[in-house]
Amino acid sequence: MHGKENVLITGGLGNLGSWISRYLANKGYTVYILSRHATYQIDGIRYVLIEADITSLESLENALDFEVNYCIHAASFNEFFLDGYPKKALDVNVLGTRNLLEVLSKKNLKHFIYFSTFHVYGVSSGNITEKSSLKPKNDYASTHLFAEYYIQQFSFTHDINYSILRLTNSYGCPVNINSDKWYLVLNDLVKSAYENKEILLNSNGEASRDFIHMNDVASIVEKLLQINPMNEIFNLSSMKSIKIIEIARMVQKVYKKRYNLDINIFINDKDKYHYDSLIVDNSKLQNKIPYDISDKFIDEINAIFTLLEERK
């Protein structure tokens, strides 16, 4: 069905992008991965690598010299802890998105899917729907929201059809050991257990987060590609919140089973904050494309341990 249809995946070698690339390639799409510099590859699938810098309009125009049927825009600069982050985030997340839209507006594009973030709401508790007020509280959230505005602008001026997905926290084992996303919660906890034989939390562990498995995200993207775009914004979540301390205990349990060793979890006793529950409502998306949520925490914890072992 999809043999002749191509999909451009920006950030397709990234943490989430690599899962989507692998999923769509296995479904028969012709996958083009756009990356600024490829430091590793995805084994076991066929794809065409396009090296270009989305912050340069000229670089993009030269690289994308072919028709693009679908675009999944997952490239963004989210390393908020690095020096110079605000400018870099503006360049990549905002201007990069605009450059991409400008180039694709001249193509036969059927659907532009953008990965935004639920952080545009600026809250960590309560019940969040797409109608909740937008109060970004950092550069990460503000730049993703600005990118959303550019997508809506180009929909109006250039008739680009889109879906904006405000993603919660996706989890899954990095496709490659050289991933730069070891700071993400699950990756970090497993790596800490493996390397330090202990788990150290920066908080009291009581904060709840909504986690969704990367394969579920990839499956939802594929379903979106099969329907007519509605030019809508959707929360992409599991609607199940889990405390950080609960994830740490799962890692502790898997570690004990794998290595027959007990390790301790240390929480930050100075963190006296009381965290309320969080529900990121996904019913709007569920009404369009019903999807199931899988619990793959134990599988992914094991997979991350295996990946770390292989490196050794």
C-alpha cells in the first residue's frame, strides 16, 4: 500500500525519531531521514539519509530536491541544560520549523505532523485538555509553541495540512548506545543503577508523569498518516500517571533479578514539595484514531541494561 509513498522524518535518528523511522520502514513506507550529522545508523531497516541543517534555508532547499508526500517533524533542540540553549532552541525549534515549512510548501505534501510538547500548558498537575490555557514556563516550551504558530500560519497562507501532537513523556530503549538522550528519566535511572550500583533521585520521587511507549507513539503516527489531516492539535498521552519513585523501584527490581544484587534508592530528603496528580486528557485523539496503551516498562528496562552491557 505504502510502497510508493515517501515520508520525510526530521530527527529520524533521534531518540523517538528512530523508533518512528524503524516502524514506518517496516510498514513499507519509503523513509527519508533528515539529520544534521549522522553519528550512528539504525540497523535492520532501509532508509535514505539526507544530511542538512534545518536552521539553513539554503541547506534544506538543496537537500530536499524531491517530492515529499508526508513529513514527520521530530527534530528539535531540547537540551535545556546546555549553555546557549535559548538561542539554539530558537534557531532549531522555531526558525528551523519555519524553514522546513517554506521548503515543503512547494512540494506535493499531504500531511505535516509536528511533535510539540505538553509543556506548552506550563503545569505539572491537574487535568489538561487541548482547551487548557497556554502558559509556557521555559524556552523549551515557548519555542515549541512558537513552532505550532508557524505551522498554523503556513496552513493558512500555503494550505499545508497538519497535525500537532503535544506529547507527554515517551519512553523506550535508545536504538543506539551513542544516543545523546541518556538524561531522560528511564534511561538515566537504568544507567545510574548499572554504572553506580545505586539510584540517586534529585527529588523526593513523588512527582507524577504521564509516560507513553515509543512504539505506541509510532503506531499512532502511522494511523494518522492513513486518514485525512484535520488541521488540529492533539494531546498525545497515555492518561496514566506514574511516580518517579515507582519507576526507580521497577529498575531496582529488574536489577536484582538480572544481577542478583540489591541496590539502594536514595531520594532527596530536602525536597518537601507535595506533588498533585496529573492527567493529560487524550480523548480528542482517541475519538479520531482509537489506540491502546501498552505497559512496556519492564521490557524497556531490560533492553536498556542489555544495551549498556553490550557497550562494555
